[in-house]
Amino acid sequence: MTVASHLQELRRKHDHLSDMVEQAQRSPASDALKIADLKKQKLRLKEEITRLSQG
């Protein structure tokens, strides 16, 4: 897998997590811990994207 294709996949996963966070925040039955976990996953992906983009 090339770096470019890996970055593309990471961005796709990041966007998917963003959608999941938005949906969870709109739902009154959402678990705050689940939302926090999704946000942490999203942050890890963002950090990985940044690291790979700079290298």
C-alpha cells in the first residue's frame, strides 16, 4: 500500500468517525463514554494523517 492510498483510507475512516460522532451527539440515548471513545479514535487518526503527511 502506498503512503497516498494509506492516507486516503485514514481520511475515509476519519470522515466516517465524524459522521458517527455527529449522529451520536444528536441522539438523546447516546452514551457519553461512547462519544468520547469515538472522538479519541478520530483524534488518533488525525494525528496519524498529520504525521504521514509531513513525512
